[in-house]
Amino acid sequence: MKDRTYDFITMEAPETKSPIPTFSRRQFVAACAGLPLLVKSPFEEPFTNSVKGRINASDLGVTLIHEHVLVDFIGADKITPDRWKHEEVIKKVLPYLLEIKERGIQSLVECTPAYIGRDVLLLQKLSEKSGLNILTNTGYYGASDNKYLPAFAFTETAEQLSKRWISEFENGIEGTKIKPGFIKTGVNGGPLSEIHQKLIKAAALVHLKTGLTICSHTGPALPAEQEIEILQKSGVSPGAFVWVHANGTHDEFQKIGKRGCWISLDGVNEDNVEQNAELILFLKQQGLIKQVLISHDAGWYRPGEPNGGEFRGFTTISDKLLPLLKSKGFSDADIKQIMVANPANAFAIRVRRI
């Protein structure tokens, strides 16, 4: 691992310059101008929940919006928390978190849902040891043909499921005081099945009650459009929806982006840096830069594999993608928009109605 610190704006590593990009409160408010906020008074800042408690959304700073610490693919009917030990996971994962902290990353959105290895106490320990803000989630994941859905998800109504997720927001997750910062669900890549429609309806109900943003593992444009339709029929603005693993033609990106959802390009790796840079440039040219979110979908300590298996780090964006965007004419303000303002705006807890 490289022992360097970076400035996200210049992409240099000077010894005297802070690796954290400056982004004032006034700049943050300006970047989010025109978007409705659910606040108790005009003086209260938008907020979110980290695993260490409530924080101002503007304090997220430079953020990776879709990463994983641990993922267990054994299935909802077999998973148990004794399949991994915190001390072993921390020993493996912490160096990778410290590595991105050195590069100026301040927050990480951890997207592992319940029944696939979500462990909020583990995340809390890693947050304390790394100094990163870490967000966790509520919700259930229906992609991969429902392998990771608990049995009751097939029989309960959307209203019943929503009450479970709302309870985690109001009371804490699994007997802790740790509360979710967003909703994580998932659907298959084709037309939405009945149960996947139910998951999105439940997410809509939870959003209207809590203001949590809905991040749905989706992929192609077809299910994304169907999810947005369900949300709109429920009274939820597309601005509350993150199109996770977004992919499609330029026309599809433009069409769905114009509806106002967040476009999450979260599979950045060394093999697709140029492809992602060109797509981000296209989205900027279409006036959609304020809706772009980027991340790696990396990490993945895997219980059951020797030493947790192969773990992919989280540095490609800082080391490769952002310098490439700068070379393509992206300004300091553009980089701040994508890495700071957009994540803060996307994950601020507020109800977004049509």
C-alpha cells in the first residue's frame, strides 16, 4: 500500500497541504440549492446517521458511496453472526480503510444489507479505529433470485415489511443504538417480479415516514424505470432514489437521469477507468453532473474463505479516475460536486415528495 497523502483537487501529494478538500458550509448550501429539505427550522442543517450517531450531511466530506466491508453469500436461511470474528475482520480490513483516509476520504457508505452480512457493531469498531464516518442501512435484498430474503419477506405485506425497517430507524438495529443512514434493497435485472415490487413499495413507505434515501441494486434501465414508477405512484420523488449499478445506453442514461434520480456508477476498477470517465463526461454534458455518484463496490471480506478471501481496496477513484477526469477538463468545482456535494445531498435524511 502506498504511504502518501493526496489533495483531491490538485491530485498532488504535498507534505504541507491538507488531503481534505475545502468545502465551506456556504458552498455546500449553494451546491444543494433548490432541493427540498426536511428540517425543523430554517437554521437546522440536513443530517444523516453514521454508525457513531447523527452527523451533519455536510460533514460527510469526500465520500465513497457504495463499498463493502464484509459480505456473506451463504444465504438468508443459513447466515449467522458467528460465521466471522470481529478481530479477524478488523485485522484484514482496517489497513484498507486507513489507506483511503490518507487519501482524503472522510466517509464510506457500507452497502451490505441484512441477511448478507450486515454487522453494525463491526462497522462501529472500524469507524472508531479508522476515523472514517461509516453509514449502514436498513432494508432487504431481493436480487440474486431472492436467495438473501428472509422467509417472512415472502408472506408479509409491504406495510409489514416497512414497519420492520422503520423500527430500525427509530429504535436502532438489532438491539443496538445504531441507526441506518439509508435504505438498501435489490431487484433482478429484468421486469420487476411481484415480490420485488413489494420491496420497492415498502421502501417508499419507509422513505415517506423517515426520509431515508432508497438505494436499490438494479443494473439495467428497465427495472430502474419500473422502480421509479412505483415510487412516484406512492408519492415519492425520484430524487429519493439511487439507481445502483446503473448501466445502459447513453439514451437510457439521459432519459432516466432527466427524471431526477441519482445515477450511481459504483463499479469503478482499474479495468474500466476510461469507460467510467467517458460516461461521467457525457453525463456532465447532459447537465446531470449534480446527480452522479461514484464508488468501487469493492472490499468484500468473505466468511468461510481463508483469511476472508481476496479483498479489493478502495483507491482506484482517488489514484486513477479523478486524475483522468481532471485531464479531460473537469474543474475543481466539478470534482467537489461529485465527491462532496452529491453524496451529502443524496444521503441527507429528508422526505422528498412529488
